[in-house]
Amino acid sequence: MTFRLKRRAAPRSWTVPRKGTKWIKRPGPGPHAQDQSIPLLLVLRDLRHLAASAREARLLLRSGAVRVDGKVAKDLDRGLGLMDTLSLAAPLDAHYRLVKDRRGKLVLVAIPSTEANTKIGRVRFKHAVRGGRVEVTLHDGRNLLVPASTPYHVGDSLKIDVPSQKVVDHLPLKGGALAYVAGGSHVGELARVERVEVRNSSQPNRVHFKEGFSTIKEYVFVVGQTAPEVTLAEGVAR
């Protein structure tokens, strides 16, 4: 099935020209919302210029040279979202993480090969299941089964190994934590958490930062304590 939309209606987070062909690829159904993800075809053709057409991009995928979050990619419709990793086999031998820049655009940041199988996921939901365990759902749709005593809370981040989904580190959302802002007027910034404001109303909970601003809790990704545990910007080593 072909998913497409008019180019002029493409999400503002996509770094593609607003003028050109009438139609543009739409990301297929997946864990990321349409305006928070970009199809793999556009990543390979328009962002990295590794293919001049959809046919060339399809041949690249068939060769097994493209991996997303540690798995061989097979679908050009697949939407890449925040914190997803993209790996290209030799001779390119390059690795990238998808993040947002200060304008809210989805961009690829080069990362070392040692980070290609590392990802940070934000805990979106948590509920009990049979067997005395808890199911945790991350922002990219991953579901992890953990013991009920595991201290993971909504808003925390988990550093995981992909594709095994083994939890490497727990990054709680609390005062002093270093966070990446994924939305709002401070999108793309790193800031130090001061406190979390819980609102007992229809208004969303907010996170206040020591830098003097606040944003809704859903936009906050904890990425470390003293420094980011993964590369989030060009030229900045973790």
C-alpha cells in the first residue's frame, strides 16, 4: 500500500522543500505520530542523499545495508521518530540518531558506532499485568515487562539496548536531572530539572527548569545526570 500526502501539507517538522512534486511520502502506521516521524524514504533520499529515487532507495534496503534501531529495515514507509537510530553498512559505515533541532525540525545527528545499538526511551504508560509484573510502554511503542517492584514511573527515561530491549540504565525524572526538551518554545534544548509540578486538574503536569522556564511533562526526556548519556548534537561527544 502506498501512503502519500500533498507536499504542502507535510508536517513542519520535516526538513523537505515546501515546493516540488505535488505528492510526498507519508509515514506508514507505526508507533510515532505522523507529525513526529519522517518516512525512511525521505531520510535516505532527501536528508542523506543516498538515493536519487524511490527505486534506488528500495534497492539499498534489499541489500540489507540499512538498519533502524538495530534491525534490518525492509519498508520505505517506516516512520523514523525521536531518538531512533539509523545505521548504514560499509562502505558508508555511518550511524545517526534522529533528534529535533532548535526550530523543531527532525534532523539526523552523527553518532559513534558504539551508540548505534543504544537508545533512550521515555516511559509513557505503566500498568500491572498477570504474574505480578508490570508492563511499561515507551514513547516509541515498545512494551517492556518488568517486576512490579521496579521503580519506573511515567516520565522517567530508560536507556536500552536495541534490538534486545535490555534495560541498561534508569534515568528518573527528578530535580537535578539533565533533560532534553522535545517540544514547545524551547524545543531541542538541554536543561536541568528543578522540580515537577503535579496539577490535580485537566491541565497537564509541568516540569520547571533551573534555566528559568517550564514546559509540559510530555515534552521532557531525561538523558542523563551530569551529561547526556547519548549524542544529541553535532560535534558534542557524550
